[in-house]
Amino acid sequence: QVQLVESGGGLVQPGGSLRLSCAASGIIFNLCPMGWYRQAPGKQRELVARIGALGTTNNYADSVKGRFTISRDNAKRTVYLQMTSLEPEGTAVYCCDTVFGRDTYWGQGAQVTISS
């Protein structure tokens, strides 16, 4: 059974930082690219960042380039999203995803609220 479990969400002030984690089980983690998405209230889900299986390739949404960093620890079967210089517009539920075999799997999401 594939499980992706996010953690690290919370309330942070504008300009602050937060690190999200996504722990994976039930997949051959070091073969799977991983991604972070977010969905704000009333908006469509959008890709935030993706990272290749070996962690040597990644890509980011233009809105987060230079502020967010995606990384992974294959030994811990975990992918991270380090977020800095957070903006109120970044308030959303952040989910990790992966493709394993023919299927896409999602975590339950972590709420990130950026507010003073």
C-alpha cells in the first residue's frame, strides 16, 4: 500500500520560513520522481516543485523560484520542501505526489497559512 504523509505545515508570518516533509512508503522510493503541489481556496491545484529520482534534477514554478528548495533523502524515503520569504499568497494546502507504475499517488496534504 502506497502512503505519502506530509508534515511540517503551520502558521507563519510573511517573510518567514517553513520546511515541509513527505515520508513515503510502499514504493521503490529511489526510482520515483517526487513533486510538491499546492491548492489555495477557490483556486486550481498548481505544481510548486518537482525532483528527479536521484535528486539531481528539479524544476520550480516561476512564483517560487529562488525562494523554495526541493530536496530528497532516499535513505529516509523522504522529500522536503524548504520555503523561505513566504508570502500570504502562498497560503494553501501543500501535497506531495509521486508516480509509481501507472498510478499517481497523493498525500493528504499539509496546511500552510501565511499571515501576520
